[in-house]
Amino acid sequence: MTDDGYQLRPIGWVRSPIVDLADAPRQGDEGGPPADLVFASEFVEGLRDLHVGDAMLLLTWLDRAARDVLVVHPRDELTRPQRGVFSTRSADRPNPVGLHHIVITAIDGPTVTVGNLEAIDGTPIIDLKPLLAPTGER
Amino acid sequence: MTDDGYQLRPIGWVRSPIVDLADAPRQGDEGGPPADLVFASEFVEGLRDLHVGDAMLLLTWLDRAARDVLVVHPRDELTRPQRGVFSTRSADRPNPVGLHHIVITAIDGPTVTVGNLEAIDGTPIIDLKPLLAPTGER
């Protein structure tokens, strides 16, 4: 383990027209708007080799989530029976890591623009990874 | 933000025959062995509604990773040119979250057995999520 232990470091923040949780779609493919990923200057070197059109996985930290939750009503519909949180994609869970499929539409220095992101304005970014390519292309 | 800020809480640990990083395949589909996910007792209620055969995403914290790395040689092959870390799946990165596609093969109380996991013995587990179903099934 490093000296940092289990402490996440935000590497950037989402800049989005969605400012209210109530306006956020539950998953990006249900229709999120374009958004900017604004990286902190000390992490910009890690953005080398990203390209417009790349399909990526964005990891965020859903910092408004409730972390003491182990059972939820799916999609917050109270008429649906409660489920164990690990069988759902609820944001409320012990470690609220958000996973988002994104496609890069522009890159300008520390700012990576993506289409169709459901995360709200100000959401901390913790990682960005390529989708796995077929084995031969890795 | 909650009082916990950016602090991850391990919800369990991987129990695997792989005890040495050098023996770990780089991705699960390159041939990891079966492994157990052993959850801490206080999180077991969240495992309700998991079933044998479920395809899930496992999130781990790769606690042996170097976190001060922004460029890497892909797959540690020194003959390949360095790349920005966010265009790679390197474990060495500012927030070393591991993502693993797993399928549940057995459930026994706090222990969920999965096939084909490349994480090494003792790796902390931070989350378990279902793969997204088609929209109508959510």
C-alpha cells in the first residue's frame, strides 16, 4: 500500500449544464448532455495520446451519495421491492464510484469534451481508461 | 460530500491462488483463476439478490500500484513508446481502481466465488455492480 492508503485524489472535475441531481438522467444512454472534463494541471501529461473519437470509461466520485446504504428501491421507485445495493447501479452505496461510457468529441489542453454525460456539474473525476480492445490490439 | 470525503472503505478482499504480482495475468480474459470475494460482515446485507450466473463488474483498489505515474510503457514492454497513462489500462495511475468483469459461480454467506479473476490475493474490494441490462430491464 502507498502512503496515501485508501484516499482518492480528484484528477479533475465535470463541467456540465446539469447542476441539479433531480435533472440528471440515471444512465448516460438515457440522454445526458455534452460536458467538459476539466483536468487539474498536474495531471495533464497523463492525457497524452487521447484522441477525438476515442471511446473511454470515465470514473467519477459521486460525492453527494449516501454511503451508509445497503438496500435500495431500484431507480428510487418506492413500489419496487428493495434490493441489495450490489445488485443495483444505485449511486447510494459504500463507495460511490460512478462509471460512464463516454466518447471524446474535442480536446483543448486540460479540457476534454465528451458527448452524453449524466454526471452533474462539479462531480470529481478519479480516472479515465480506454475500453478494452480485442486482445491482439492491446 | 459526506464526512468521509474521498476516503474509500474496503468492503471485502480477494482470496486467490495468485499471491505474486508477477504471476497475475494483465486482464481476466487472458486467463485468471477462480477466486473468492470475501465480504466484511457489515456489508453482507448488500449482497442480497445476487445469484449464481450473474455477470458483474468488480471494482478493486490496486494497493500496490505506483500513484505518481502519468506516462507508462504499455504492458510494461520497454520497447513500446511511452503513453499518457489515461490512454492505457496500466495499474500504475493516480487512482488505481481495478475493473474486472466477473461471473458468479457460487455464493456462501459473505463469500462470493467467481471465475477467471486476475487480481492478486488480498486485493481490497471497493464495489460490485451489475452490468447494465438493456434499458427496458432496468
